[in-house]
Amino acid sequence: MSEAAVGIKSESKMESETDSEVDSQLNSLVDSQVDSKVEANLDSQAEASETAGETAGEPAPVNRRIVLVQRPHGAPSELDFKLLSEPVPEAGEGEVLLRTLTLSLDPYMRGRMNESTSYAPSLALGATMLGATISRVVASRHADFAVGERVLAHAGWQDYVVSDGSDLGKLPADLTHPTHALGILGMPGFTAYVGVLDYGQPRAGETLVVAAATGAVGSAVGQIAKLKGCRVVGVAGGDDKCQYAVDELGFDACINHYNDDFATALAAACPNGIDIYFESVGGAVLDAVVPLLNVGARVPLCGLIAYANETAATGGVDRSPQLLRAFLIKRVRLQGFIISDHYGTRFDAFQTDMRAWLAQGQVKAREDIIIGLQHAPGALMGLLRGDNFGKLLVQVAEA
């Protein structure tokens, strides 16, 4: 991929807006501001290994990795994770040793922490938390990879990992913004592309509504829909996010779902009803959207983060009959999709289109970057609350 295609229109790195309580719980392994509660739950050996783990360009004496130690019951907490310090693994013949530079945090991780039947296996207790990464080759016994090369990998929540190369994708060494491979040019951007174009099937003049409008997927959804001539109404958690969606991303309107008059405001922003609702949230947003759906509306469904922490059926009135009746009367087409099903058929087209849109300044990408591997648990908790503002990343080491 070209540097121009990847680097143009990127926003500056931003400090996380994770709330002070979680930040104080997990800001224990970098400096003297050690919080006793988290220190009791994250291996105390990590404090001594932190400095060594961040040494740029050289293998550290230890490999820090964060593992899942218990299944969450409701919202995840720091008690569900443990930070271990272990020897750095060595690359064998035909293998490479990778240093994690940047870790991607994404909503799907919450589902993998459960022991349940899904489209992918559950994460085993004691296993390293999973995640896509930008990594650097620091030792190589593989003919196709040289020391110093940056790759797209799946190293998970750890400093180092050994790979046989089969799951790696090379990134050009001169890219100024390689982290776009984890966001707008990666899985989140691809999810938006397939969801809008293949399942939303937008037509000029239609109205598209997207929740989590300033997140990695939602921001791309709205911008793609605008390129296709739609009126785009976003839903976000905060006035600052809504202003960004309108002023920077070009949305026609954005409604703060925390406002008491949210449902009324959404209806006012969609005077001609809703033709496409890109669903990744559920909850109160879905409740407000359904009455506004037009006949023949399309609802691409890629996630339901509002229900991510539910471990059993909730009490109260079962509203599924009303929901299904509305979908029947309005002939709504609801289509769930898993983005991994589409890499073989649609990823090349996505790369071509998205690179061009980035190069031409038609799509923007914002990143919310947390500094330090030890903050990954708190950052994931914040992501599930909607604290992030843009694509959530963890900088594990300097590039």
C-alpha cells in the first residue's frame, strides 16, 4: 500500500478519555503512582519488568503478557486479567520473533471472554488476550522476513511472540501511519465497507443512521454513506463527539443518546424516516430507530455492544414480538454478518476504494491511543462503555 494512500487525513494521536477511576486502578506498572488494588491483581513482577519491556530495538529480559484468569460476570473488571512476566521466546528455524508496537482493542474481544457457542472459539482461561497488532521483526530465521520489518500480526496482549510467518502481512517500511492497518484500512474499515455497500445497498437521497458514530466502524460507515449520496445521521455519546461527526466527518446530523429527548431528536433529524440503520449497538438506540424505519429498510447487523455484558436472559417485558411485527409490516431486511466471511471476496476491492478515498481526503480517520500494555484491561472496559473517541489502540513500544 502506498504511503500517500495510508497517511493523508490522519488525526493526531489523542490521550485516552478513560475515566479517572479505571485509569487510577490500572496506572500501576509504569511509575511510582502504584494503586494497591490493581497491584494485588496484576502480577507484582511486572513493575520490575516494565522498563526492560519498553527498551526500543532490543529484546527485553522478559515478555509481559496479559492473560484471562476468570470469566467476567457482567462488565469485565481488573480481576479478570493478570499480567505475567516470562522469558522472551526464541525464534526457531523458519520462524521470526516479533516485538509488539501497537495493539488494537475491539468490541469482539468481550464475546471471546465468555464460554459460549459463537462464530469463533472462546478464549481459554490462562490464555493470552487476543488482538491484532502492528509488530516489528526483531529476530528472524525465516527467509521471507528481515529484522526491522513491520508486519500486521495477531500477537495479542503481549510484548513478544514467535510466528512461522503464515499469519503475517508485511507493511512498507516507509509508511508514516502504519496503524491504519488496524483501523480504517483494516477490520473496522472493512466491516463498514461491506456492511454499507453489500447489505445496506445505499441509494442517493436515502437516510442512513449509524450508532457509535465516532468509533472505528461507525465513523467509516457514515463517511462511506455520504460518498454514496445519503443523508447521514449519527448517534454518539457526548456533544463533543456529535460535533466532530458533523464538523469533521461531514454527517448531516448527530444526536447525543445521553440526552433525555434522544428519541424525539432522532425523529426530528430523520423527517423522511430511516432507510438504512447500521446496527452495532442495540439497546435504547434500536428502540428509537425501529418506529422510524421505512418500508423496505435495510439493517446490516455486525454487533450488539449494548448487550455485551449480559450473562443470562434479563427480566422485564419481552419486546421481541413487537420488534418482529414492525419488521414484518415494514418488510425490513435484517442481515447479520461476520466480516471474516468476506476477506476472500471483497477485501481487495475495499483496499482499492478506501486507499483512494483516503488519498483524496474524502475519508478521515481518528485514533484514540493509550500508552502502555498494562493499561489494556482498563481501555477495553472503557471501550465497552463507549469512552473511546476514534479507533482505540494501545501503544506497547515505540515504533
